[in-house]
Amino acid sequence: VDALDTQRWFDAMTTLATYDRSSYGTGAYPEIDQARDWLKAEFQLLGMTVTTPTFSFGSGPTSVENVVAKLTGSTYPDELVIIGGHYDSRQTGSNPVNTPGAEDNATGCAGVLEAARVFAQFPPQRSMIFVCFAGEEQGLYGGYAYVQSLVDSAQLDNVKLAVIMDMIGYSGDTDLDVLLETSSTLSTVFTSFQTMAATYVPELRVITTTSWWGSDHVPFIEQNVPSLLTIENDYGSYPHYHKSTDLPANVTRAQEMGGGILKMNIAVLTDAAGFERPILRDGFEN
């Protein structure tokens, strides 16, 4: 948890917000592709294996890519812990320009990258998959494509936990409240998040709901994979939602809110993935 750097996370969010990341991006090298390539390079700098699988949607069809980075586990490499968030953005309607999407969802995507930067320092026992989805704003297409790839490769049953981050940086007041969202069938996943929040970030107020919808946790829940969404509880009152004014400067209390959610998530993910603790020896023990 102490390895988390909230300024580094904020800087990554700011970088992502410089790109128009609409999945309907136009031109020979649309800005969502530029964001994809930036993310790929950042994961590669951490020594991770990175793929950018393509999927298509709509009547066009439109083709875009997820960004999938893997940190192979040292002890249980076939078991998977997934951390995800969409990197595409939008305005109301389908305008592919002026879509900075700082809060929705550069905050969550940057959170995926920050988690990768943390766990690259602490080799996990289970494999960790860091996924930045495209096509979320048009109907969770990237999430569905990725979950289908797990089905097709017979890996779905290997997923021990999937944590999705969407809109994690904004707080409209001094109450730092986070909403955890999953199905009633999977609601046992709430306990570890509540425990880790109380332990590592007690100023974070945790709210839970079994009314689930609207983000990339949905495809996992539909397959009964242990999974949930972490999202700020004030997301419904964010005044710049799906507007050209969704800029880093307008994501108020970002490092407090986003940092709190990330601390909770990283603590949970540490337990879920496990990591190799050093064996300390001295002359007496030997």
C-alpha cells in the first residue's frame, strides 16, 4: 500500500486526458490509438507481456483494441487476478472530439496502470492481468470481448477475483465515500474490501450495493466470476460527466478520493494475488 504514488497516478490520468479517446475516433491515427500505444509502452516499461486484441462493434463496424498486460505469478501462474478499467471516453452523443474524459475514465485506467507499477515491485504468486478496455461507453464491448476470450481459452474458471475501477477520482464534498457494486450471489467479495478500507484508509466510507450495471464488471458478473466495481459514490453528481470540461482540474479532491480507493484495492489485490515474502535468516536460525 505504501508503494502507491498518488501523484504518479494523477500524472498518468492527466496524460490520458490529453487524448480524445472516443472509440469513434477518426483519422489515420486516431487519438484513442495514441492512448492505446502510450498505455502499451508504459506496461512494457514494467517488463510485462502486453497484447492489444482487436474487437469490433456496431453496424460499421468499428474496430478498437483492449490493452492487456500480464504479470506472471511465481507459484500459481495459471490462477488469475484481474484489475481493469476502460480507457475510452465520450461526450454526450457520438462526438469523437473534445472528449478528454479525465474522470470518466482516465482516473480508473490510470488506477490500473498505477496498480501495475506497484505490483511490478512485488512479484505475485498468482498471475495478475491489467486490462484497459475500449468500447465501454458504447455498450461494454471491450469487457465482453475480454471475458469471451477467457471463455474461449478455458481460463474463466481460473479467475479468482476481478476488480474494475470506473470514475474513482471525484468527491463533491469532504465525505470520501466509495461505492462497491456486485450481485447478491457474489456479495461475499465485499468483506475483504470493507476490512482493508478500515485498516489502511479509515477515512474512506464504504457503501455496498447489489444493484449492478453500467461498467465492465457486468460481463464478469454475468459469468459468475468473483468481481465487483469500485466507483466514487458521488459519480452521479459530477457536473462534467460526458462533457468537454471533464478535465483534470475539475476532478476535485482527486488524490484524496482516488488515492483512498487505490489503497483499499491494492490491499485487497495483495491478499488475492499473494506475493513472495523474503525469508529472513540469521546465524541462530541457521
